[in-house]
Amino acid sequence: MKRLLFIFIITSSLFAQTGIITSKGFQGGGFWAKINRPFTENTDVSYDFKLDYYSSIGLELIVGRLQPEGASPWNYAGLSYHVKSNIISAQFQYLKNKLNDYDFLDEGVSFEENSITLYKTSILNPFLKLTYINKRNYDFDNDKEYFFSIGGLGRITRFMTFACSLKLPFDKNFDINNGTIEASVGFVGLEELYGKYMP
């Protein structure tokens, strides 16, 4: 059970955010720092540091490191693709996670995360995310897990963004006691740094 909660904390932090706040046709990079706080008291807090780059064609590249308190870090890399629309946009994402290692071609102790996020690029940038996790080569209780997340992102200043979300597991009947609340702050440099206007 403890390993299940540990993986839940890890995966609660892994989603690219720069593309959600970026309008269609713009590009930029972001640095995000996040704290993940589980509702259960027997699971430690974890910290996530992530760099992502969003291109003008909708492709987003992600690299990061998650540091749980009192445990080995997880490193991750992946990519996502955004389909932008005036009504609702979608993000399709794949991430590979390695325990204390940067060799993402080696299976080792790793797991994969696939997700679909529906969002609206607006003032609060609300989103809904469905996540499927496939765990490999580790003594996990379950090989596959499914999660549901809801949250939003809001700009504090022109280049600084705050995000907050709640993540719940499908197999626990969306019980909040098995959930995680996450808060992050991001610094995003967009094309306006190069003289273009970002609405």
C-alpha cells in the first residue's frame, strides 16, 4: 500500500504546464517548482522541478526531477502534443520515469505515464486530466493505475504563473483521503521576450 501511495505522489506532479497557458502559434520555455501534499498523513510530501519547452507547432518537450522526502529521486522526460481550439483544447502526453537514473532507454526501475488533458486557455486556464500509468520492473502492488485531476493555472505577473490541482484515483472511488493536492509556481518566457505581443 505504501508503494501505491508513493507512486501516486510521483505521478501527481508530472504534467507540462507551459503549453496550457500559451496561445496557439506562440512558443516559449518554462521552469516549474511544485509541492505535492497527500491528504493521508503516512505519506511524505514531495517536490518537483521541471523544465519544458513549447513550440509554435504545439509540441512540448519535458524534463524534470521529483524528490520525495526521505527517498531516492525520480527523473523523467517526455513529450506532449497540444491541439488548440477557441472552445476547448487537448493535450496528449507521454512520460518515462526512472528511479535515480537518467538512462531512459534502459527499462530498469521505471514506469510510463500516458495522459489526456482537456483545458481552456483563458484567464484561469481550467483543466481536466485523465492519466493511465503502466509500471514495470518494480515490486508494485498494481501494474496499472488510473487517475483523474482537476485544476487551473493563473498568471500572477506577466512571466510568473501559479497552478493548483487535485488528483484522485479511479480505483479508490475518488476518495479524497487517497488524493493529493498540488501547488506550483512557474516562470515562463514566451515570444514576448523577443519582441512579440502575447495577449
